[in-house]
Amino acid sequence: MTMSQTMSAARSGDAAQAPPDVQIGDEEYAASERTLAKAFRRILPFIFFCYVVSYLDRTNVGFAALTMNKDLGLTAEQFGFGAGLFFIGYFLFEIPSNLIMQKVGARVWIARIMFTWGLISMLTAFVVGPKSFAAARFLLGLAEAGFTPGIYLYFTHWFPGKWRAKVTAAFLVGIPVANMIGSPISGALLQLGGLHGLRSWQWLLLIEGVPAVVLGVACLFLLADRPAKAKWLTAEEKRSLERRLAFEQGDIGAKHGKNLRDALTNWRVFVLAFVNFCGIVGSIGVGMWMPQMIKQFGVDHAVVGWLTAIPYLVGAFAMLWWARVANRAVNRIPYVAGALVIAAVALAASTFLDAPALKLVALCFTVSGILGVQATYWAIPSSFLTGRAAAGGLALIVSVGNLGGFVGPSMIGWLKQTSGGFTVPLFAVAGFLLLGALTIAWLGDPGADAGEARAVRT
């Protein structure tokens, strides 16, 4: 469809509900494209680095467990339960946090989130047993709640349609990068046992918590809430981008609503939240326990760090390729479902393999599938949520989904302790991944007729 045809449709069809003063023409569309490219280069590197640090602080306890569990007397069940409590705290404060950010702005609220989570992550180094470990993880979840959905909401303030899919995929590469960088570093830090009276896992938590505090302060100086507040954009750049965003958001709001109530009464939001839950059971469950799985290969801590990085290195390339292929398709649902099936089958297959090299290959496919889900899934809810509906809807999807971060690690820990190995728990996780695939396939594409696909050329 050409731009003139699109504008004609906007005047006569469903998109006519968008205010006429935000309809854009070819020249302004081209100008907004240039502005979006500039915003991508300016915003993404910093946000990406913040996400790398957030994911590292969320999962580094999996490496700390290699020596911490023995020092604190934690059983597999106690570790899994305590580690998973992070996501209960995250769940409880997710929606309130995102609504506060919508009101006070991303710059101040993301700065608050990062500073407090970095501080609590560092203080976790001084836990003394199962109860204090569980409490520290719960408080860390409360502190970090709202960061991920807040970033997704922030993207809706800056990037329309397929730009948002591209930006989200680039942002989520932070997951494998955090593991590629963090795993070898964490493995090396575990060699610092006894330095200045602190154990190796304490140094790991202290050192890896510092960047979040520093980046929290930096947010106050480097982020702008919206294009209109960005000092690095010209007046014309601000105008063209704001008008394009207003057109898209007006169209989405007319079709699906833009108030919090619209999101909380939309059944598609809850279905997507369940799919996210199934995916996170796999991603956090496998990610949290992978160092201990690989430790069973009979290697030392430093080697565990390097071997754990390999599935995420492979997964990073697979994630980018999968996102590029999916972004060319009108319907992303088959790509989300397909990635979940790949992860489920590979994880189940890993339990039948005894050779460490073959087991590692299976884990590479597992992680690649899980990351492929992340790269394609998040463009779906933002295709039909805008305004306060986006703030509440995205927070609901993330918060309910993140309960999988409690179920995954704790389920693996309990099943491992009762069954005596990883076979039963990994089969259980694979079952959740497969259930998520079936659910998203049943749902279909909820935003197929909304937003950028109708507002502007692709």
C-alpha cells in the first residue's frame, strides 16, 4: 500500500478514528525514519548495557551457588526456592512500578530501579543462611520490578511498529551477552576465595552489583523521557517523530483501547502472560541451574564459566537471525511457537545424552530456542497496546510471566532433590515450553489489523 492509499484509508476506514492533525505524508514519514535511526543509535547502546547488567545481577546467584550453597548449608530445594523468590517480589510490584514510571517518567524511575537493585545485590553478599538468602532475593525482586516492562513501555514512547520490533530484538541480545560476559567473569571471581576475609561468592556478588549503582546515576543524565524532551533532537525531528507516534497510537487506541481497564479486561493479555510464564520457566530455570549442570562434566569453576558462555554465544547469533526472519513475516506467531518447540525438544533430548560435548550441543539448541522466543514474542503485545493500556498490560504480561522465574528454579530444585538428578526436572521444564507453544499457536496474532501496519508503509 502506498502512502497516499494509506492516508485515504485513514480518512475512510477504521484508522479515521485517529485525529486528522496527526496524519503524515511521504516527506514527513521519510523525516521520521531518519530521526528514528538517530534515536536508535543514541538510546540503544545505553539501554542495552543497562539490561546486560540487570540480567547479570538477576542470574549471577547461579554461579555463586557453586560455593555459596555449601558455605550457607543450602539444599538444592532451599536454593531453588530462595533464588525464585526474586520473581515473587518482581510480580508484586511490577504493575505499580510501571504505572509510577508512566507518571513520573522513565529517566527518574529507571534510575531509582537500577540504584536500589544494585545496592541490594551487593548486600546479598552478607546473607548467612536460607532465611536471609530468601529475604535478600525477595527484596531484590521488589527493587528491580518494573525495569523490563518499563523499558518496553519506554520504547513505545520512542519507536513505532516494526522499529519497535527491531529495537526490542537488539535490546534482548543483552540476555546472551550478559551470560557470555558474566559467565567467564563469575567463574574467575570464584577463584578469589579468602581475599580480605570474604569468600569467593561474596566477592562475586559485591563486584557485579557495582555497575547497576553507577548506571542508575547515569540514567539521570543520559535518558530523555520522550522525543519532545530530547535535547539532541532538532525541533523538526521532534515534530516528525511525535506526529508519527501519535498516528500509530491513535489507531491502536481506537481498535483496542488505551486505558488501564482496556488492558486488564482484554483476554489476549492474559493468554500472552501465560505464554510468557511458560517461556520464563525455561529461560530462568535452565539459566539458573546451568552452571551446576555443567559442573557435573567434572571441570573446575573457571571452566564452568567458559562452557556456560557457549550456549549463549550460539544463542545470540541464532536470536538475531530468528528475529530478522520473523520480522519479514506478517504473522510472528509461528516463529514464537516454533522457537518454543525447538527449546522443548532440545532440552528433553539433553537428558538422554551422556557425552558432555553432545549435552552441551543440546543446551545450545535449548538456549537458542528460548532466545528466539524473546526476540519475536515482545513485538506481539505492543502491536495492540498503547497509552495506560500499554503501561498496565505490559507490566501484567511481564509480572505474571516472571512467576515462571519462581516456578522454574524452585521446581528444578525440588525435583532434583527428590529424584536425585536433572532428568525429571528438565523433562518438566520441557513440558512447560511445549505448552507455551501450543497456547501461542491457538491464540493467533492479536494485533494483525492494528497500528503501524495500517498507519504507514513497511
